[in-house]
Amino acid sequence: MKSKYDILIVGGGPAGAIAAKTAAQKGLSVCLVEKRPAIGAPVRCAEGIGKEALAEFIEPDPRWISADMTGAVVVAPDGFEMTLESSMAGGKVGYILDRKVFDRELVWQAADAGADVFVKTRASAPLMSDGRVRGAQLEYCGNVQKVNAEVVIAADGVESKFSKWAGIDTTVPVREIMSSVQYVMADIDINPSATIFYLGNEVAPEGYLWVFPKGKRAANVGIGISGRKSGKGHRAKDYLDRFVKQKFPHGKTIECIVGGVSVCRPLDCTVADGLMLAGDAARVVDPLTGGGIYNAMFTGKLAAETAAACIAKGDTSKKALMAYDKAWRASKMGKGIERNYLIKEYLIKQSDEKLNAIVHSVSKLDLKEFSTLTLVKELLKANPKLLVELGTLAASLR
Amino acid sequence: MLNVHRDICGYCGCCVSVCPEGALELIDAYLSVGENCTGCGICAKVCPLGALEVVHEK
């Protein structure tokens, strides 16, 4: 490990890995540190991603694709199923990834591009002077080393601490953390090519329960509920266990994963002097779906590109790095987060009766484009009254 | 004070993200509780597994 790099990246998930690869390809010296001993584990993810979204960053590879999705099913609180299918030949839609292999591949590519990578290495404090971040103190097996960098990219996930130490408040409001548990289950009867989403205040209050296929008879079976609905006797695990006992009583759980997913608005500002935040650490998870892989890769890449441009100009001040903050907010991803945040805020306030009515309005949708935006547009067509209830949001959807 | 039931904790970091004091940190596979913990219990509420417990000392 050198004592100085152009860019230091904290966190070896998709945001950090893509940032490292991008920066290294631009000829910058890059150091990526991951506190865990292995990249990609524990998974803490339902592993779904759209095919077109994925293709922006990497060619699909069977080594890290668990299952190919051609449709989705939304189950209303009363059990009614709304089926979503794609009419497109070749079935775009999505994949369920094998994140343990996928994350490793991304870091591997970053290493091949020239980035230095260190695992079981934790950034334990930022190096600060004159109010700006100048690197980090790194701890590795009892050793402590200071590493200076022109820019630090904090891609340290939902449990992000680095930017908090540097003075940015990253606290997620209790009602906007999805308290989540997931079982990887084997030997269960499922539709192997469709994701299933269960809605309802009894099933998953202010969240949803999912069954994402991982094979012909295997799936990620998980749940996220609002932090404010969580408590003794009614935690995410309690809800999931009840569902599994009823739905997959003979299934075998081969992995138990827990996690928190932020569904708040992104941080007010994702840069500081010498510091950039990307991925879950920047709170850029899609607030409606809880999906974060694409948004992490998107912000990771953009952060590295902006950092490279700023380093070339010799100015890595907050003012210069703001170009990154502005760019992701103005992007399709940034606008989608804001729109989906408003839709989420509407949906979590609805009673089960109302959710039933919305889902019943469309029993079968043939979506030309498989996205939450298209889905919401179709739902609005079938429920003209929603236009009034959604108010200003509806206008942005037309 | 905050009691971490290590046999229940899944080391996921959900609690870290909601701590208003920044008192929690997920260090590899264990949760560290800083001295600035106020025992507010927000973390205990959101924990997916119920691994955290605020204990009021007498």
C-alpha cells in the first residue's frame, strides 16, 4: 500500500468497484479498501436488476446470473394476483444475480484495470486539514496506516460512517429504513421466471415481501418493513417466518441474510471538500423498489469521472466536485428517485382495501417497457381517480 | 446502556444507519457501541432480528 493515491475508495460493493475501475482506466492511481475479508459477502440484497440497466456497465455472464426473469406478479393484500409480462421478443426484463460472484467480478475488473485493492482493511477515520478531507487512516490486522488522496469516495454502504466522521449527516429516519430479512430457500415450488411481490399491511407494513427465483426450485424469499412498524414480536423476521411457514412449510433455508435498506430521499449534498459519496452511502436507493445495484454503479462511475476531471484541473474543492452532485440529480436515475419517492409516500399511506382496488383494476398488463414508471402509468390509466390523489406528482408522470 | 446479543445479531448495519448519535459502527463481523450512546432505543426498534436491547442501569 502506498502512502498517497489520486483516489481512495472506501467500500468494495458495486459503487466502489465501478468507481475504482473507472478511475483506474483513466490512468489515476486508485486504492480501494473493503473492511470485510471477502468481497460480496454477506450479500444483504434480493439481487434483482433490469437487463438494460445492467448492460450499461457489464456484459451479462452466466457465472453470476442465477435466474432470468420474463415477468413479475404483484399480489394484493386479498391474494389477487396481477401479472406483468413483457411482450418484447428476447424478453428484456431482468436478472436475479449471484452477488457473491458478481461483486467479486467487479472488483476483479477494477484490479485488472490497475486499482490497488485491500480487503479486511477498514477506514477508521478521515484525514482532515483546513476543513477538507485529505485521505483516511486505514487499519489492517492491527496495523494502522495513513493514506493521502486527492479525493476520497465514500461508498461504504447503508452502514456508512466515513462521511459522518467528515461532518455529513447521513442518519436515515426511522420510518424510512426498511428493516429486512431474507432466506435463500431451496426445494420450494415457484415460478422460476417471475419475481413475486406481496403487498399489504398484514404481510409487510409499509414495505413488501418478495420471492425472487434463484433457480428452478430455489429463491430469495425476503421482506422489508418500515422501521417504525418494527418492534418486539413484530419484526421483519416475525413476518417472514409467518409467511414461510404458511407458503413454503417444507422449504429448506440455506442462508439467512439481514439488512437495512434506506428508502428516504438522497442526502441533500453528496460532496464535500475532497470527498464524494456514492451508492447506498449517498442514500440513492430507489425508494419504491428498494433496488440499489444500478444506482450504486451509476453514481460510482459518475463520481470517478468527475473526480478525474477535477484532479486534472487541480481543484477538488466541494465547489468543483458539485458537478457530480448536480449531474446525478439531473440524470434519469436522479429524477426517477424523486418520482418513485413520491409514489412510495402515496402507497404506504393506503389501506389494504385501497391497495386491493388498485391491483384489481388491472389484472394483466403487457408492458412494452418493463419499469416502475410504465407500471404506474398503466395503473393511472385504469384508476383515473388516482390522478387527483397523486396531485402534482401525476403531472410529472404524463 | 445498549446490550448487543451477539448470538442474535446478523451484523447487517441496519441499526448503524438510523443511530442519531453516530454511536454504532459495524466493524467487519461485530457491532461496536460508542460511549456517546444515549440509550434512545431507535436501533433496538429497527433491528430485523431483535439483537439489541437497551438496559437501564439502577
